[in-house]
Amino acid sequence: MTIGMRISELLSLSGKVAVITGAASGIGLAMARTLAQVGARIALLDIDEKKGREAEEEIRKTYGEAKFFRCDVRSDVECGKAIEGVCREFGGIDILINNAGVIRRKSIAQTNEEEWDLVVDVNLKGIYLVSRHVIPHLIRNGGGAIVNIGSGWGLHGGLNAAAYCASKGGVVNLTRAMAIDCGKDNIRVNCVCPGDTETAMLKGEAVQLGEDEKKFLSEAACRPLNRIGQPEDIANAVLYLVSGLSSWVTGSVIVVDGGGTA
């Protein structure tokens, strides 16, 4: 960090290119909006083409540069093509946020092999695949920042979410390993672990469990700050980790959960 720089300068991402997976909705879209507001050019990666195009249009109209790239993070071929497309469009990459995720609310005994593979492949393997294509570009660029989105359930267990807990626990420790490997190349790698956040994915958990949505969300708010998270709460933590404010932060895990794990 340069002495005398103003906070606004440290927070600015002007001209930087940010790749965000799972960016068409929820936390991913909130991060895209937040980073675009401080000058980042946004590459939106998602499997949902309709919502991805809508997100691209919204950010272009409201904030600045954005481009949608269809990408199933379970596919090495699709990840490679998407990252090639990002570099053609924007000329390079400075920031990667591995956010794509899914959940299946089942115990081990209830989870079939297809469901297990889906959750682990999207949540954990997807980080590996996207990162292996992005990191060489960050190295050529002289460094950069990666943020992996974990979960409070990556730090402790949860009921009827075996595959999800396993995958997010992997994300947390993968982050540490990546930080060690990438430090020499001036690439910082950190993890944000959200608690229950008001998204379609959280509401979908109520459906999977056969519970009343209002009751489910009310119970999710039972934590010291007495509310569930908003996508912007997570986006603000990510902004810190990809900005100049965190220039000496790597291998860290930041919990953003309203005190739930406390």
C-alpha cells in the first residue's frame, strides 16, 4: 500500500477486469454491481443464459462495462473457452471471484451419486477448473486477487447438507493451499464464508426440505444481528478483499454471517 493514498483510491478498481462465476443472480450479481460501481469491468460467467444477458444489460446501463459468457464450471472445455473469451473482450484479467454454487439438503444416506457429484463438481471442482485457466493470465499481468466463496458450513457441520458441507470445507482449505502456491506471483487468494443470505438458493432450501418458506427464513434470522444476510453484505466483504485495502491479506477466511458461527 502506498503511503498517503486516500481510501477512495485504495477502493477503486478503475480499469480492472473482474471475472465472477455464478454472476447472473443472487450474491454473484450483487458482487458484479458492487465492483462495477468502483470502476471494474465485469465478466459475468453463468450457466443461465437468460439471466446472464439481463445482468449484462443492467450493469451496462447502470454502472459500466460488462459482458456475459456462458460457462458450466463443471466443464474444463467451457471454462477454457469462457476465459479465452474474457481475455479477447477485455485484454486481460485482474480479479477472479469463484462464486458458482449449488446445494442439496440431504444426509449422506439420502444423497445419490448424481447429487453428490453435482454439488462437489460445481462448488469445489469448479473453483479448480476456472482458476487453472485464470491464474496464468494473472501471472502475466503481474499479480491479482482471487476470492473463493465458501460457507459457514465449510467451517462447521450442518443438518441434512452432507455434500454441501464437504464441498465448502474443501473450498476453505483449497483457498489456503492456493494462497501458498500463488504468493510468489503476487496473487492474493482469500475466502469469504457467508451465512444464510436472502437469495433464491436459500429459499430453494425450504422447498427441498418441505418447510414453510416464511418459517424457514425466520429461523435463519436467529443469530446475534437478528437478520439474514443480504447479497450486498457479502459483496462488500469481497470488495475489501479485491481492493488495495487488503494488499497484505492472503490465505484468510472471512466469515460474514451476522454472528451465526459465534
